[in-house]
Amino acid sequence: MRETLRYVSTHDERGRCNYDALSLAQDGIDSLPGNVRVVAMIGDRAEVLVVTETVGRIHRHIHFKRFGLLLSVSAAVCLSGCLTAAKIGQWQRAVYGWGMDPKASKPCQVASADASKYLANANQRLAEAGKLTDLSSDSRARELVTSAALACGRRMP
């Protein structure tokens, strides 16, 4: 049997955060009985949804096929156009290597520096993001990395 648990940040009378939703969700997960497992978790510091299922039931696979796939696809669609930490890291390593190559041309170095600067700022914004809606689109970063790749005669990672 599946169950969705919702954790929301708590605040005091002045609006200061007492407990963020991620901490509350982790405490809730730690206190789950042994026959309950976490299927999916999505959210941010303000609100977290945790999908659990009871292990050992015969209908578990049917529920997983029906709802697990839908949840996985929904999460992938939500983050597909977002600039995630994985994309930032991969692109940052690539443009840094291109620009620092001793054989790199001046246009390559300039394009790589521009892309690297943008990615560093995007990484900072990502670290400060409080909600999923705070995530940046990856379109500008992709554009800069693509132009750096063209200037350096490389392929986009």
C-alpha cells in the first residue's frame, strides 16, 4: 500500500524558520517501521513529499508500475529544463579544460571564461535556492557552453 507523506517547514511568530521540511522529512523517514520503504522523495526546504510503500504485499509491483513510473517521469520532466548541480559540474569541468588547454585560441579562452563565469554564478544561485521554483533554466548556460565548444572545436558534453 502506498502512502504520501507531506512535510512543511515550521516557523515561529516572527516568521523565522524553526525546522525546515528536509529535516522533518528525514526524521519522519528514520522513524518509519521496518516494513515500509521510501519509493520517492521530492521537494525543497519549504515542502517535501515522501512516497512510501509497505513491503511484502502482493499488489506492490502493480502499484509501483502504475504510480512509480508516473512519479519518476514527473520528477524528470520537472528538472529536465533546469540547471542542476550535475549539469553545472559537468559543464564547468568541460569549459575549464577547454580554456586552460595550452593550445586554446584566444576566442576559445574568452568563450570558456564567459561560460565558466556564468556557471559559477549559477552554482551560487542553486546553493541559495529555497524551492524547486527557484531553479534557473539551463537555456542560457547551454547557449554559453555550446558557443565555447564551437570556439574551441569541441563537442558539448
